[in-house]
Amino acid sequence: MKKKSVINDTPACQIRMQAISDTMGILSGKWKFHILGTLIEGRKLGFMDLLREIDGIGSKMLSKELQDLEMNHLVSRTVMNTKPITVEYAVTEYGATLAPLIDELTKWGLAYRQSIHGSK
Amino acid sequence: MKKKSVINDTPACQIRMQAISDTMGILSGKWKFHILGTLIEGRKLGFMDLLREIDGIGSKMLSKELQDLEMNHLVSRTVMNTKPITVEYAVTEYGATLAPLIDELTKWGLAYRQSIHGSK
DNA sequence: GAAAGTACTTTCCATTAGGAAACTACTTCA
DNA sequence: TGAAGTAGTTTCCTAATGGAAAGTACTTTC
């Protein structure tokens, strides 16, 4: 007689697993949290602003990640009719719902650093 | 005159960015959140239990991810002296501090699903 | 003594992620 | 007229991710 899954066999757990996959799928990659964090902080920023603010990112990655975020309605892209054409990126209302998650992420990272210093 | 970073130029923001990188570095990969979530739910589980509970994971990935998590003191590995040798994996006290983060992740994923159904 | 269960490890392979650098295209300022 | 700023795109490359399948090693049950 083969053993079967016990814990995950309930619909509730299957759904929770799927929820984790959904979130991580949308927020995958090295830069999405950084972009969102910067945008939450800075309200409205241009492409070159983001390139300067986010240390280490290249224009290809920034462009691609912004497209992903826009596709998922987390970031808005507005072309302004200014003299040298500029584009304004901002977090959408829906994107702002990620703030608590990013906050938890940051808090945990800070605590982790401190725990290394404290215990060693 | 070249423009310089304005928002991220403060030490506070540099540290926040680093915190995000730290957390995502430790929790990187397709399976870490699933393993931790299952382990938080199931308290103590053997290798084969986890293999059965986590839908889609293979033994190589499970083994590797568990080693990563153990190295970062998020999961404990205890070899039991039972008849057929068994190993007990459990979330450490420190690993349990990730519960709020995993919770936020899950909540956001659930809300995302609902927003798609609701708006479309 | 063969099957099945424990816990992994190893090999081999395909896909993806991501970085560097160059390039497009258009505008304004000196 | 050329330098610099706007916002990207394209190409080329390497390294990392992760999956399938088989193998190791040891034990217990039928």
C-alpha cells in the first residue's frame, strides 16, 4: 500500500501553494522588488532616474522588468509631451498593495543581518 | 553637469536595498517557500513525506534546497535511529520568523487571483 | 531472495536569466 | 556640428536553474 500526501491533500493547502507560486511568478527575477521599492519611495520616476537609482541594473533588464510589471498592472507608464520626450513610471494603486510584502521582506533582511552580527 | 542618484543616495535606502537582496538571496529558487510553507504546516516531516507533499519537486531539488535551508539555519535535519533510517526535517525557531512573510506572500497571491476573476 | 521502502547522489541535458556593449532615434544646448 | 540627454532595443555570450532518470546503500517484509 502506497502512502499518499496527507497535509497537502486538502484543497486549502493546494490553493495556498498556488498562491505562493502566483506571487513569486509575478515578482520573479533579480530586480522587480528593487524597482517597486524605488518607485514606492520616489512616486514618479523616469527611465534614466531608475537606471541611476537602482545600483547595478542595466538598461536591458530595467526595460524588460518594467514591461513585465506594466503587463501585470503593478506599474504605470506615461509618456509626457515634454521637450525631450520623457516617460513617467509610477506604482499603480494595485501595485501599492505590495507595500506590506516588500516591507516584510525588508524587515526580515535587516533582522537577518543583525542576527549574524549578534551571534558571531 | 551629470545628474546623480537622489533617492537612493541616502544610507537608509542603500541598506533597504541590501536587505531585499539578502532575503531574496536566501529564499531564491523555485521551491524554498513551498518547502518552508509545508514544514511550517506539518511540523516534522521526513524526506519522502516532503517529496510527496510538494507537488512537482524532484529528489535532487528537494535535497539541494533542504541543504541550502539548513545552511542558513532555517530548517533542522535530525537523523533518527529507527529501523529503516529516517530523517526528520523541521523549521527552526529562526525559520519560523519567516511565517509573516510567507503569510503576506500567500495573502497577496490569493488576492491577485480574486482580482483577475473580479475584474474580468 | 525479490520487492519495496528509507534517503539521497550523480549524471546528463535543455532552458532561462542576466550582463556588457553597441546601436537607434530624436532633441536641445553650447 | 558635436556633445549630451531623452528612452529604449539588439546582439552576443556565459552562468545558473532545474528536470528526468538511474544509481547507491542499507533494511525490512512477504
